[in-house]
Amino acid sequence: MIRRLIASLMVSASIFVGALPFMRFPELKLKDDFVPASFDAYEVTLADGSTVNMMLSGDRVIFDSSENRSFDITLTKCKSLRVVRNFTGAGGLFDIEFASSMNEGELYYITLSYEAFGRTITNGNNIIFRDGDELYFWKTSNYKYNVGTCSELMTDKLSLQECLEPQNDVECDDPVLIGYSERICDGAEDDWEKVYRIYTYIAHGMAYDSVESDASSGTYQDSAVDVLRDGKSICEGFANTFTALCRAQGIPAAVEFGMGFSDYEEMTERDVSKEKYADHAWAAVYLGGKWHFVDPTYDMSKTYYGDGNIESGQDLMLYYLLPLESFSNDHMILDADTRHGIPSSGSCGDHATYEITRDGVCTISGYGKIKMPEGVNGFNKVVFADDCKVDTIGKHCFDDCDLITSVILPDSVRVIEGFAFNTCEDLEYVYIPEGCAQIGEQAFCYCDELSYVRIPDSVTWIGPWAFDDCPRLYISVSSEHSDFAKRYDTKPMYIETR
């Protein structure tokens, strides 16, 4: 479960756009280190499925709409959120001169407002800057990384079918959830309207649980059915609920995890090279033959402060159906919660290798200490080769590998280092062999589905919070470790002392 949530949500203008790379720009260095993106155009997908190609040409922005409709367009400074100018555009093709309203060395949002499903929807997150008389889309450090991680969102028939099936906390086959989904989507004309209704039901009908986001305990239940019944949650719960409600309607969707940037300083200055870990969750949905990103948490209009106190704000649709280009401005995608694997292989230690197959099996061979490479966690099963002599499961080795349900460690393992299986949310069982001597700090922390573990007598040290926030866990330990959970926020369900 994700504990480090976005502290303050951006309520600035932002828009959903589609992916369409064009010509590359040179790596220009401006006074504030803003550089152009590798594209000068992309496609904006509107809530009803129509599109707008947004293109930069000199000092102008060109809008090419698939339908003849009107737009209110706003230019806003990203840092101060001060609106600079308002424009009106109409028709299938029009252009607007923006450069004269912009300062060099500053980032600006372009937002579009339009009518769909009986309401005005405002979308943004298109970020541009000016260099001389030329306009450029801003190059975010996330985009290139996200291109790789998005390969997990496949579009073949088998992969899309997987994104219609139930998973842990995404109970799309539950009668209660199906009932909610049918009521929410009753009378909708097509899948575009169904997804719109599901999103607004969550983002505008539920409340962000600030009490839970500030709590230290990790026992929060964020399954889709629980969230629907409670009416409030944090980011992962909203992502689970959106995904489950879409799947119940036969619309492929998936939960995604990564890093969210909550304000201008984080968006422009956060150094992700030293801290790539999941602190946020959202979802992706497959409509019109491609994947789009949605973040209901960033559009949440209500906040729960405890004791029945709910405060309401503006109903936003700023993070709805975004494409990779604009979504990457303030999101880094680490992985999607999909069961299939992306075939790959490589080194996972000085003397060890891994191979991941399409069915999501990760086979580890070799000996010594292992650590899966950063970002390689798209697999649902870990298998150690027969001749494998791994002795150390390295720090953060399988951190946030959400889909693993059981692990049988080889008899050669002597050390499980800190955070080795941290936040493996589907992990139900792990076999720790006799001969293992150490289990590190938070090694199995936040494994909230973990149900049984036997700590062998050979273990001489259990690190702090090694099994904290595992509320379903039945754990068996020797008498010398009887107080290992003394300082836990959430102790295991039952501790057997031998």
C-alpha cells in the first residue's frame, strides 16, 4: 500500500492529449535550463472521443479538431498559476499567436475548455515555453523513461483480455461491484460515456481520506468493493475502483504505480534519479484503440478530515484521458499492475542472471547476491533454477513487485536484506529455508496479503519492522524472537512462539 501520498494536489490548468511524435529539436539550453521536447505536436483526446491535434509552429499554436466545435483556451503561468490570456477558438482548424503574451525562461500551461455530456470540461497539462519567437513543448525528464514502462500496456487480444479479469483489490466479478457499475453506467450511449460517468462518480462523488493518508499504519483496505461502500479512500483505492468498474463494463483498464509531482518545484526540480519509488497510483483505460491515463486523485473534489467532516471544492476534469506526452509532465510511470511479463533478460547480480517470459515468470540463475534492476518488476512468479546458489536477496530486490503471490527461496539463501519484498501487496506465502540467518529491516513490510511465514531456528536477527503492516499474517518464530513485533504499527494477526 502506498503510504507516501501527494501532499497538495495541483489545481492548476492541465489537459489530456494523445501521442503523436513529430520532428526532433536540438537540445537547446535556456537560462532556466528548459529544453524542447522531442515532439512539436500531439493529439488531444476529448471526453466524448473526438480529437484535437495541437501543433506548434513558430510563435503560434495550431488546433486541428476532428469536429467543428468551440473552445475556450487559457494561457497560464505554471509557477504562479496566474492566467495571462484567454482565447476563443472555433471550427475544425484554427491557430492562435501565443508568443507575445509569454516571457522567455518561463513555463506556461495551455488549457482547453469545451462542452461534452452536458457540462463544461477543462483540460490542461500541456506545457510550453518561448525561446525568441519560437514556441516549444517542455521536455520533462520523465517522458523518455515512461515510453519504456508504457510497453507493459499491450494492445494484443490476450493482453486486453487480461485487463478485463479480476485481480487482488480489483473485484470486477463481485456482484456488489457489478451492481454499482450497472447503476453508474445505466443509459450511457457508448464506452466513452460509461468511462466518463465512472470517473466523475469517483472524482466528484467520493472523498480523499486525509486521515488515512496521514496515518502511519498500513492496514487500510483499498479494495474496490470496500472503497465503493465507504465512499472515501486514498490514491490506490481510487485507482482500484476505477479499474474494476471499467472492467465490469467490458472496458480494459489497469492500475498503475509511480511517482506523482505535486507542485511546480517538484515538477521542475525533483531529482528522480536518486529516488525512483512508488508514492502514487492512478489508472489507464483502453478506449478508441489506444491507452489513456486518468488520475482521479488529482481531480478529487472532496476531502475527508475525520469525524464526518468533508469539505468540497471545485469539480475538476484536468487529469482525464491524458496521453503520455502531457501525463509525463508530473507523473513518472514505474509499472502497470498487469499479469503478463515483458520478455527480457539480463544481470541481477555479479554472478546471477534473470529471464522474464511472456507468461510473467521470472527465472533466476547463478549464485551470490541478487538485486533485480530498477524498474524490472513486471512479473507474477519467481522461480530459482535447480542449480541456483543464491545466498543473499539484496536490498530492495523485489520491492513493489505487486503481482507475486508466493516465493520459495532456495536452500542456499542466508540473508534477506532490508526492503527485499517491501510492498509486495499480493504476496501470500514465502518459504524461508533453514540456514537463513538474517532478515533485514522492512523486508516484508506492507505485504498486506501475507498469510503464513515460518521463521527457521537458524535466523539470529530480524530487523526492525520486517513484518510490519501485515495484518493477515500468521507467523511462527522461536522463543528468542518473541518480542520482534513490539514496536510495530500493525502487528501480525497471530504470532506463534516455538
